[in-house]
Amino acid sequence: GQNIDQPTEMTATEGAIVQINCTYQTSGFNGLFWYQQHAGEAPTFLSYNVLDGLEEKGRFSSFLSRSKGYSYLLLKELQMKDSASYLCAAMDSNYQLIWGAGTKLIIKP
Amino acid sequence: GAVVSQHPSWVICKSGTSVKIECRSLDFQATTMFWYRQFPKQSLMLMATSNEGSKATYEQGVEKDKFLINHASLTLSTLTVTSAHPEDSSFYICSARVPGGHTEAFFGQGTRLTVV
């Protein structure tokens, strides 16, 4: 079956760095997406990885290892506004997105 | 990026009535749109895949007669919750991808449905 695993909740301190991990099992693979979702709002796109390695975009970076079925989202210089849920989604061979349950990130001052 | 507009943003309806939610792709043609439901503190749950000009594909456990989907044009898909009940209260979100495969999913703003 197809499955995405990510931690349910994480807590970090303002100004620090946090890494949110995601492991996936899909029928075929066409990329890994990360989305941010604030409470009561729709998800917004953060990153897309299809090749192994690290993609950096400002304070946010995303890493992919296809051989390990593993990705992480790295958030640096955390700000209070980064408090949100972070959704990992893998695209299967039919170009369908398989969603993780999301990781709720709590930022403390 | 591409824009997906969803309307209304929130709606309150009486139990037993029907509610229609619209999802429009504003600057691209979407042959496929996706409808999700999200309960509080839970992740997105795919309800159905809406295909332009053909019947929607529903996920297991989703009642097709209760959640009517119409994808009449390349820029509009509608979800109608028929005979709504309080347990249908949820956050409904649509998304679409620009044709071509390897692209991000663009989401509508979501619709908060409350059935009283």
C-alpha cells in the first residue's frame, strides 16, 4: 500500500532550527512536496523535490533521498509565524498526491 | 503561480438542505480537480477526483449520491453536499494542478461548512 509517515507534533524555540522528517512508500514516484497550512486556511506550497539532494529556498530547505524513501523540511531562524502544520505529500506513478497527516509545529518564544 | 478560487469561504446551513461549493481555476485550464475534506486537527482526506466532461472518481467510503460533483468546464468544478447533516460540518478544499504532471497542487481558499 501507499503510506506517508511524519511526526504528529513538534516544538521548537523562536530563532532556532527544526527538521521535520517524512518517509514515504508509493507505487512509483514522481516527486515529494511540502506544504504549510495555518489553522483554518488552505495549504500553501513550500517545496518540490524529485532528485536526490538539498533544495534551499530562503529560510526553508528540503531534502530528498529516493533510495531511502525519505525527505525532510528544514526551517531556520524560526519565527512565531512559522507555527503551522507542515504537510508532506508524495506523487505516485499516476501523478496522484499521497498526503501525510501533517506535523503541527509549535514555536515558543 | 496559478490561482484557484473557491466560493463561498464559509457557509452555515440548516440540516436537510443542500449546499453548493464552487472551485474555479482562474488562469489555467484544469482537466482534473480534487476535492478534499479536513476535520479539525486532521490532515486532508481526498474525497473525489473531478474530471472535466466525465464522472467523478470517488474514494472509498465517500457517498457519491450525497456529495455530487460536476466538472462541466475546464475551469469550474462544483461540489454539492446534499441533505446536509451536522456531521458533514467540515473544511472542504479543492485543488487543481496545471496539466503536465510534475507541478505543485494549487489550492482554493477552502470552505468552512457548518450544518446546524
